[in-house]
Amino acid sequence: MLVNRVNILKLQTESREKMTGAQILVEMLQQYDVDVIFGVPGDTSVPLYEALYDSRPKIRHVMARDERSASFMADAYARLTHKPGICECPSGAGPLYSVPGVAEANASSIPVILLTSDIPLSGEGKQTITELDCQSLFESITKWSSIIKDAHKIPETIRRAFRIATSGRPGAVHLAFPQDVLMGEFTPNDRLIYGESECRTYPAYRTRGSRHVLEMLAEHLTAARRPVIIIGGGANHSQAGKSISALAEWLATPVVTTISGQGILPDDHPLAMGVIGDNGFHPHAHRAVEAGDVLLYIGCKMGSVSTINWSMPAYRTDRQIIQIDLNPEMLGNNFQNTLSVAGDARLVIEDLLILVKGKTKQREPSAWVESLNASRAEFWQIAEDDFRSDDIPLKPQRIIAALNRRLTSGAIVISDAGTPTPYMARFLKMGGSDSRFIIPRSYGGLGYAIPALVGAHFARPRARLVGLFGDGSLGMSAGELETLSRLGIPAVLIHFNNSTFGWIKALQKLHSQGKYFSVDFTPGRPALVAEGFGLKALEVKTPTELDAAMDKAFSSTAPVFLDVITQPEVDHLPPVYSWLEAAEKASAR
Ligand SMILES: Cc1ncc(C[n+]2csc(CCOP(=O)(O)OP(=O)(O)O)c2C)c(N)n1
């Protein structure tokens, strides 16, 4: 028997040809159903590109114009597919340029795996051009950073990379492949070439909350007079929307979200009270939180923005704070919790719902919930004035309203920092099920949206894509307009053109007595840049032009760039809680 088994293995081994390290790497990626890699070519990546060429059409390579963009593409792809996003770059400048996307993904719990090809091991320490200690470079912005020094170790290291990226709190991983490891030839043993199916998607190895703690949670929640559910990005990563809405509906509990938690319930759901925090908040959502006696935070880090520098919720002895997070390090980190539940949001809520249903009948919305809804209706009624505003330059509200009217089910909307953030948080109305709003909230790095549209396209090839960005962001990512054009990606690009780093200029007005310093651009003609890269481009100054241009863009199957001249933040403060408060204090002086 033993002899037979050995023979089978020998046969399997013999049936393989010699392979290079690069070929084994590509084969291992296929074991994880990797269908696309975003990257930029370089001297050290030639062996990898040859292996990718030979593997066609199994893995598509998407050439970006900048490694930062490639990492943003992988990030957006991962957010939408729930599969790890893969990006690659060559030694030296490549890893240096890819830092922003890797850091954003890691801090936002998104599994991005960065593969860097590196100088040969034989050149280590000898002033080889592009030599860089990229293992150390990525240590502080990944869950794991490593150099593979022996091609035989590629299969096990790739498995470790996927396992680490997708399990626990998902995050980024970096692996460096020295050129001689990529080129080294050997005959792999078939038994070693396999992937772990659990780690093809994330979160891998989801954990349930402990039964005892869930019983206590059900007790607190059903006994609450004014419970409020507060949703962070973690609930979206966990795809907990259905179970959260079932729980909220059973208990008739209002639900508020952070910016990253947006979309967990449909915007018109009678219990969806809107966005909390400093940036783009809904006043009725804040009211709900402050009046709540049991606040149930789900997948929410309770950081500076969602809590307005930890001032919301205000301390009250009769208030209970309960937090569910898959990362135990987050539990009770910023507020004193009454109860902390370590576990995956979807599984915890599914289990909780069974317990809650056993304790109480389905409830009707209370008078308090009705009053929140009345404030919410009033808020949207008042907003109509700005949605219809004929101001020139255009109000951001008018632009978002024009967008909302055209968003259909399955749309993917991606936003940058600057003007779009507070207005999207406050006024965006997603077009129904399967729509997603994506925004990089850990670092808010300008220049995310345009490359992220490329990643989104490969995640959802038939989706209607919309990107929103200021002129500061455009300056940082304009090169990827060529990528959108080359790949013919059907995206509507909305450029908030106010000729300034408007966000910072507004801060200078608020806190530096209007001493404007190094914030203004020359206006230029950005539409011509887009046109030069092969996009359709339209300049928009008036409400009539806005509607006509939006119609054209939304009926196009090619990328369309709308250069919309917009009011800067300095002229009309956006809905940022701390800014409005500062302005109020200043005017009272
Ligand atoms: C890479 C990066 N550098 C600097 C910042 C700081 N920052 C935040 S908002 C902002 C201005 C944004 O300007 P723009 O994109 O033109 O949008 P606007 O505020 O004018 O709408 C800057 C510079 C940042 N978020 N990201």
C-alpha cells in the first residue's frame, strides 16, 4: 500500500515539467481564484510578466499608470468582490509608490496582497540599483510583510499570505520576490500546490459570539426603552445588512451609520435615520444617538469622526454602550462598554435575532421613532431648496440631487475627500439593492476615486460606475484617465472644480482669520486634459448644462468626464459639525 502511494506521488511529480518560481507563483494565485492583478511593470518583474503572459487568459493583468493607483484599484476590487485584491510592482520606486493604497486597505480591514518583485538575492547589500528594505517599509502598514528567499517556499508562503489577509481582522500583506527566486527553476511537488478554499474570500473563519454574552446582549436590548443600532464599515464588510435590518425591524429600532456603514439599509427604510459624526451628519441621526439608552455599535471603531472627537455620545450614567467587533482589540477601546461581543457582525446578529425573537414579540415603532422620522422628513423637505438651487457656480447639493435621480439599482459610487465627502454622506440616495458607496475613510487620501473605478469595473463589469472628486484629487490621479479610456470603462466622472484645495482653504478661513496660503490653483481647462486622454468631456457651469451633461454621461457606455464648476467650501460651509460649531462661536463673538 505504502509503495503504491509513493508511486502515485512520484508519478504526479514526474508529470510536471520544471517550473520557474514565477510560474509557481502564478499557479498558486490561480488556486485562490485570482482573476485580475493590478500593477506597473519594471525591470525586476520581467519573469513574472512572462509567467502571466503564458497563463493567459486565466489571470488578467491591468496595467496602471502609477503603483499608488494600482494599490487603490486592488482595494476597491476587494471591497466589492469580498476576495483579496492583488497588486504588483517592481523593486525600489514601486513599493515606495504603492504605500498609500496598502496603508488604506490595511487600516480599513481590506485584504490587499502586494507582490513586489525585488533585486536578486545575490545583489543584497551591494548598492544594487533599486535596492530597498521593503520588508521593513511595509511592516507598519500591513498585517505581514516578508521576503521569499527560496522558490520551494512559494506555495506555503502564498497560503500564509491569503490566510493572514482574510482571517481575523482582514488587512494587507506584502510579499517580496527576489528576481533570482522568480527565475529559479525546480520541479514542484503536486501535493504542495493547493489553495485553502476558506481564504479565497473574506472574512475567513468567521467567529460567533459566545452564547453567554449573546444571552446578556439580548437581555439588554429587549429591556431598552430607546435602543439605537449604530453601524460602521465592519458591518458592510461582514455583509450583515439583511440580519441587521431583520433585527431592527423586529425591535423597531432606529439605525444610524458612520460614513463607511452607509448603505446597510436602503436609504428610504423607515428605520434608517442616516449618518452620524462630524462629516455630513444628519441632525436627526445625532438626536437618536443622544436620546438612546442602549447603543449597539456594530463593526464600528468609534474613532474621531463618528464620535466627533469622542464627544458623542455624551456620558450618561443611565446609558449602556454595547459593541460588537470581530477585532477584540477594538472592544471598549474608546468608550466604557457595558458589554463587549467579539465576533463576526453577521453571525452575531443572526444568533442574537433568534434569542430576541424568543424573548419578545415584534414591536411597532414607538412615538419616539415616529418623532425622529418626522424630523427626518422635515430635513429632506428643507434640503429641496438647495437641490433646486439655480446658483452659479453650482451648489454641491444640486449636483448630488442630479446624481441621485439617475442612480439605479446596482450602481457603484466612489468618492474622494474634499467637497464630495460631506455632501455624499448627507445627501446621497443609493439607487436600491446591490448598490454600494465606497470611500477611503482611514486616511482620506486624495486621488482614490479615479483609480478605484478601475478596480470596481473588474469587480462588477456590468455596474454603472460613478466617481466624484475635487480638483486636488484630479491633480493626483489624472494619469489614470488614460487607463479608464484604454479599458473603455463605462464610468461617469464628476469633477468638483473649484480651483482650490477648498477643504483646507475653508479651515484657513475658520482658524487662521482668512490668511489663505498655498491653496489656490490656476483654473485651467481640465476637460481638455480628459479629452486628451481619450475621454468624452463636458464643461458644466449652469443647472441646465448640468442636467444635459448628466443625461449624456449616464446614457454613454464609455467613460465621460464632467468638469463641473462648483462653489468652494470657503463660500458656503459644508455640513461638517465642528466647522458649523466653530463658525457659530465666531459669529457670537
Ligand atoms: C494625499 C493627501 N494629501 C493631503 C490631504 C489633505 N487634504 C484634505 S482635503 C484637501 C483639499 C481637497 O481639495 P480638492 O480635492 O480640490 O477638493 P475640495 O476640498 O476643493 O472640494 C487636502 C489637501 C489629503 N487628504 N490627501
